[in-house]
Amino acid sequence: MSNDRLDPTSGSGGPKRVAITGATGFIGGQLATALVGAGLGVRALIRNPAKANYLTRLGVEPIPGDLSDSVALSALVADVDAVVHCAGSVRGITEADFARVNVAGLEQLASVASTVNPPPLFISLSSLAAREPQLSAYAASKRRGEDALARVAGAMRWIALRPPAVYGPGDREMLPLLLSLMRGFAPVLGSSEARISLLYVEDLVAAIQRCLVADSGAHGKFELHDGRVGGYSWDDIVKAATPLRGRPIRPIRVSAGLLRGVSRVSLAWARLTRSAPMLTPGKVRELTHTDWVCDNGPFTDATGWTPRFGFADGLERTLAWHKSLKQRPGL
């Protein structure tokens, strides 16, 4: 077992029971599976029981409730060694749409956890967007959530992880972009000079597991990426994907003006239908921001974690997962 994985039998003094929020989501589900596989007891806050069948079959202890339910939160964090907060709101129109989960929910959970004696390690899955809170209501909510955690934690040790764009099996947000590459088109959003960091989901889960190891004194905010110093340009992404496609991939420039126009239409439709849009003017500002490059150094120094999957490897594994889905009967 590599040093990026938690081994409860290794004598490291790591946790025996972990509480998770967002376990029915993309990242939280992967984390729950990994922790159960490592022999840990896992307890999860479940807002929608209909989505939790896989978790209960896995052996996860469900706690019905949501982040506004202090009774459920008390049950969730009782006698656990660590809390991993993966729940988050990524769709909305106003700042209040995001703040209910990303700020108030996180603050409530951290407040309850901080009263446990001894307090658990608290790991919050933030976002690299928190580095640029002026760009969008979502980014501002992630920064405010980090600030709330620091304010209410007291003696409780906390870690806020800031991953960049995360992809991999189970993800539905970046999958359309990855499939577009395999169809031969790379939608270049905004400036061709933009650079971004990426992270394969298995490496993010491994990073969280490293935080759980008792000899890790990590504390505070940390950025993560897949090991590519300086991130990726759109040309880098195309070059990494081309061998998998076996044929050229054509970059298609999508101007910021076009994105803004589409976002205004999306926003108007969402307000009319009372739905939660994904593409908003704030999201366009995020997508066209030119610097989403992370620095892994402080986190690696604190925990010893190193990523295993660059974009080419992660893309290949993600496409294999998608292919297996299409081959299943009824899908």
C-alpha cells in the first residue's frame, strides 16, 4: 500500500470512525467507498434516503437529516475521530442560494463538531474558486465557508482543501467536456492563454486519507493538483487527449461574449422555471478566469501526499468507466 492511502492496521494511530457529509455525491461517494475499503467505520448524513441504497449496502451507517438539523448533526459527529464535509451547493442564482449549504451549513456542522470532547479532526472540501471570491456568488460562498470554519473551530484542528476541477468515474459535470475531446473538438472557453490545474478524483480521495493519518499535523488551507507544475493550457489538454482519440482534436474557440450571452438566457429561463442554472454570469467569470493554477508544495510538505494520475491517465480511466456504463444492459 502506498503512503497515499490510509491503512488502519499499520499502527499509525489513524481514525477508526469517520463522519461524512455529501456521501451520495461524486466525491463523497468515492471517499466513503475508499474508507470502508480501508476498514474504517463510516457514518454519513443522508438528506435523501432514496439515493443512499448503495451506501447502506456498503456498510455505511446512515444518519437521516440535513445541515440545518442540529439533532442529526449531533448524532453524526458523536464519537467520531474525524469529520469530512463534502456536501456543497454548486448551482444557484443568488448568494443566498449558495450560502445555505456552503456557509451556514458548514458553520453549523463545525460548531456542533467543536463541542465534542475530544473534538474530531475537521476536513472541509472547499474549492480553488475560494481564492477568487470576487468572481461569483459560488466562489464568495466557498471563501465565506472557510472563514466561518476558522472562526468557530476553536480548539478543533481543521483543514480546508482547495482542489481545482475534479474529474473521474461518477462525475457528470466535466464528462461532457471529456467526451467532446474524444469526438474531436476542444471547446476553448475564453482566452487561449488561460492555464488550469486538474485533479483526478482518486488522488483527491487519497489526499483526504492522508489528512486522516495521525502523524499528519496539517492545519489550515491547502491547494491540490495532479502534479503538473504550472497547470495545463488548452494546447496541453489537446495534446494529452489526442493519443487516446487516435486522430486530431480541433480546438474551437468559444468567446467570453458568447458565454455571457448564453448565461443571460440560462439565467432568465431558470428564474422563469424556478430551477437552478449551472451557467450564470458568475460561472462565466470563473470559466474565463485566466489563472486557475494550484501549488501542491505546502500540502505535500505537511502530509507526504503525492498525486498518482496526470491528465492523460485520468482521462483514460474516466473514459473506460463511461464505456463500461454504456455496455451495461438498460443503460
